[in-house]
Amino acid sequence: MDDTRLGEFLAVMWEIWNERNRLIFGHGSVRCGKGIAARAIQFVRGFIEFKLQSLPKGGSEDSSWKDAVWRPPDTGILRLNFDAGLVGERGYGWGFVVRNHLGDIMLMGVKQGDGFSDPETEEARACLFALRSAVAYGYQRLEVEGDCLSLVGRLKSKAPPNNPLGYFISDILSFTGNLDFIVWKYIKRGGNKVAHAIAHLQPFDYRERVWLEGGPPSIHNLASADMCKFIELSII
């Protein structure tokens, strides 16, 4: 399959995924399958034509911005994105989302409360909350991705510092010892938008909220946008 055909295939899959969300969340009427495919293929061909016209002669585009785009994991692995944020003046928010190789949300959750400590410690606490939630629902093969470079580096090197942050990192490393597979990855903030949005979910609520199905439509819309960007990159 050449690049153009692959792009058309991915775009059709993305449109079908969007129609699924429209049906589940009731965002308007569902359109016919033939129209979905035609619209997706036309998008791919129009986009390729635009890219060819916009590239400088004899040159290639800068691809460094691709590092900030969420990408689905391999088949058989789930991608767990987590994030922490300051909510209001002193509130904390921990958010996570688990997605499969098709970009489908398998699980998502948020925990909020009073008393924000420091960014890296809150990121570690958010990571621990995310892992515990994922394992509680039976997920054992995970790529864990966050946008705190220092924390991801400590987890990769398995080197907790001798301070309160180190206690949480030690708990994370101890907890992951029972998983079938785990790998740590760093992603720029642009590729972690879904977890960021969940951490800052409104209205602020002291209850722990975890969704195996459904959940806030705005989060599903962001996940759909992630897949759109991924498909866009796949056909460049």
C-alpha cells in the first residue's frame, strides 16, 4: 500500500471513529457510510495537494513539531497519559486517560483536592493515581507517558531522590514491579492535552471520578482531535 492509499485508509477509519462518537454521545444524526468514505478520501487528496504546493522548492518541512503529537501505541499495548495541574489558587488536579491502538478511550479519571505542593511531586502523585486505577481495571501492559521531563527521567533511571518526592517515586517503582509490561515515555504538553484537560476538569469536585465508559464529551472531542493530528502526520 503506497502512502496515498495508506492515508486514505487511515482517514476513512478516523471518520468512522468520529461517527461512532456522534452516535454514542448524540452529537447530531449519523451520516451514511458512502459519504463518510468519500469525504475522508477527498480530505486526504486535498491535503496532499496543499502540502505539495506549500513546501519550499528543493527543501523539506521542519518535522520537530511532531514530537508534541500524541500517537497510538502498538497493538496489545495501552497508552496511559497522566498529568497534574494547579486548579484555582491551591487546589490540585490529577488526570489520566488510557487509550488503545485505535485511539479509543478505555479508561479515564480525575482526582481533585486542596493543597498543591510542587509541580514535580504532584506529577508523581498523579502518575501513582493513574497506575493504581489502570491496574484496578485489569490493565497490565502499559506505555506510561507524561509531560514532566524530570519525573520521567527519574522513573526511567529508577533513581528516587532523598526527599518527599522520592517516596512517591519509590511507591511508583514498587507498584509497577507486578505489571506484565511497562515503559516510560516523555511527551511535550501538546501531546498530553487530554490528560491535562481531565486534571483541570470542571466543576471542581472532591470525589474521585473514574469512567470505564462515557465520561465528559469534551474529553472525547480532544481525543478525537489527537487522532486527527496523528492521521494528518501519517499522510505527510
